[in-house]
Amino acid sequence: MGGLFRSRGTWKSIDRRYRLPSRLGIVDTLLLELILSEICLDKVTARITDRKTLESISLKICAKEQWSIVGANGSGKSSLGKLLCNALPIISGTLRTAQRTGFVSFEKLNEVLEAERYNDDSDSLGFVSQGTRVDRFILGETAADETKLAGLALQMGFTGILGRGIKFLSTGEMRKVLICKALLQEPELLVLDEPFDGLDQQSSAVLRNLISNCVENGIKVVLLLNRFSEIVPETTHIAYLKDSRIMMSGARDEMLNCDALLRFHAFHYTLPCQLPEIDCGNRTEPLPAEIPLIEMKGVMVRYDQKTVLNRISWTVQPGEHWRISGPNGSGKSTLLALVSGDNTQAYANDISLFGRKRGTGESVWDIKKRIGLVSNSLQQDYRVGVTVKIAVISGFFDSIGVYGDYTPRQQEIALEWLEMLHMEQRLDHPFRDLSYGEQRL
């Protein structure tokens, strides 16, 4: 019948809730189909964590409407997406949504990679196991056939990685794979959480075309976005979320022409003129000006038969600032992993960091103490059960978690950073309870 009702955790099929006449006219049938194709949330309060809930969410997505949900990091977008896909426990209110849903997010990506890491048997085998192949992961236990997969992979531009292990994929490649897997389930509703993050320019254009095709084929698409600039032409309506509540919603043009809303949203990403002070007692000794920070000569990295980096030579001098760009899967993250000490193939190559050649007795911590790093892999590895405050303080110790004493001044600096990011109210919350975007901050 095209929809399910859910009220306070109880599911009721639509035909049981409403007894339909045995005979319906054509007009009545069309009207009923329109009603059943609506997604309706009526004053829904749903549990996100023990400390946090979505509060009194009312939203109606009618037939032919395509919505974008916009909000800052931690506003509740991902949780609303889960609610639309029946994945949050309801405390009160009523939800009617599609029977077949697909949800793609960075959190889902991390769950997949954590499961792959847990099942990795490379250590016991004595060599790097390929793990789960992309094509096997996408098809899984579904009835989707390989012909559909091949066609969709060709359209999305990733046929070349179907035989590769998913643990070797870049972030952008993995996003494509998850979207493909969701589409092969033939969803009536597809929710994409920050779909353009991690994609290169060409892949973003491909995804925009794919979203357009989904809409043309009758799939209702909901986008969860940090930026108004990423709203696609197919979007007809926009809702703005803050503090787990819908503040405003309406037609696309009406919302985009609301200057007060755009200014309010921009406030979340405005930094003060002066950043918090650094901890002077935690500084590393500066290097002589003539010593390169990074020096690579003819670097090669291979996994099985796949060459990721091929004879790369690269030098970074003090005072230089570099931007590394390239399509998804080109080796950007692998290159930086050689710098951060997180790729063991660094020892098989001619690489010098901060004046010391890799493999000459330096520890990985000698390297990390001179590097500030933000990456998807670091975020995936930060799995310890600590509070938000401790996660920030751990930056003073180049560690995941804090395993010794920290100074009052280090705590003060951590709190200053949280205040600057408008997250001071979350300092004692579990780090793992934060949204993906909040964790990145």
C-alpha cells in the first residue's frame, strides 16, 4: 500500500488502520495513492541518545515534493534522516513513511569499515587480505542482479573498483558504493546525508545527475546538508533544523530568499578574530630553516596488483603551503598517510620527515608530535569511550584518548576551543554521541 504508520514504537500497516471500501472510483483511487505517497510526521519526539531527542517534529512531504534539510553540525539532521527511515525509537507522535527506504551517511560508512576491520584476518594469514570485495558487498544477500550493478557502476563511474576490497577504497569511492547499494534496494525514499562531502568535482556532477534520474523515476529524495549552496535544482522545499527542532520550513524560493535565515546559518561558521592561545609548555623545538619538512623520492605504494602511488617525488620546505587535489581514488589519503606515519609502506621508500629518514630509529610518535592531523581515517580510529573535553585535550598528547595527567591550563584551552565552536554545552557528553560533523570539529 506504499506506507507504514508508526506510533510510539508500534507498527501498523495502512490497510489495517483504515478499512477501505471494496470498490473505489478512479478519482478516489488516485486521491488515495496521493495520500499514501505522503510522508507525514505529526509532533514526533524520538530518542537519539540517552541525553538527546528530536523534539516535536512535524513535517509533511507530499507527492512530487523533494526536500532538503539544512542545518549546522549537531543540529539533528542525521537523526531526522534516520527517523524518516524508521531507525529511531519514537517516544510520542505519529510517523507515516515509505516501506522501502535507503539511508547513506558517513556514520553508515564508518559502521561498514569498523565491521570490515573487525573481520580482517590479515595478521593470522601473514599477508594483507583483500577482505570483502566491492561487488560482493553491494549485492550482499539481495536479489539484485549483477547486470543492474554493472549498469549503475558504469553510470556512477566506478566499474574499475568492483573487484577491489572495500577497505582499500577512498572516502569518495566508498560513498559511491554505499549509494549504489542503496539504489539496488529499489527504495521509495532515499535519504542522502551530506552526499557531496568527499566527492571530487566530476563525481559530484555524476551524483547530481543521478539524483535527477532518481526523481524522474519516482524516488523521493531527501538531502541532509550543511550548506545551502549544495541544494540541487530538483529540491522543491527546504526545512531548517536547529537544536533538534525544525525552526523554519517552506517552498525552496521562499526559504532561499530569507536573508535572516541565511545570516543566522552563517553565524555558526564565523570564527572570532583571535583563536585560543597555544600551550607554550607543549611546543616542539623548531627545525633549522634549511631542513625540508617532507622529502620523498620515487615513492611507490602497491596493494596486490593495484599501484596507488607510482614514483612520487615531493619536497615541502618550511613556510610552504600545499593543496593536494585529484579525483577520488587517486591516492591523496595514501600520500598523507605516508607523512603521518600511518602507512607501513613508508619504511620501504625513500622518505625523510623533519630532517630524519624513515626507518632510521625514529618512532611514529616522534613524527606525530610535529603534525596536526584531521582525516576520515583518524575519525574512524577514534573509538575510545571518552568525553568531548577529553577528546580535545588528547590533542596535546598526540594520542587517541588521554592516559596521564593534564594541566589546568590545557583544560582551559580546550574549553576555549569548545566555546569558540559553540559546543561548550557538550563538553561532558560522550564523544561518540556527537554527529559526524561535530566530531570533525
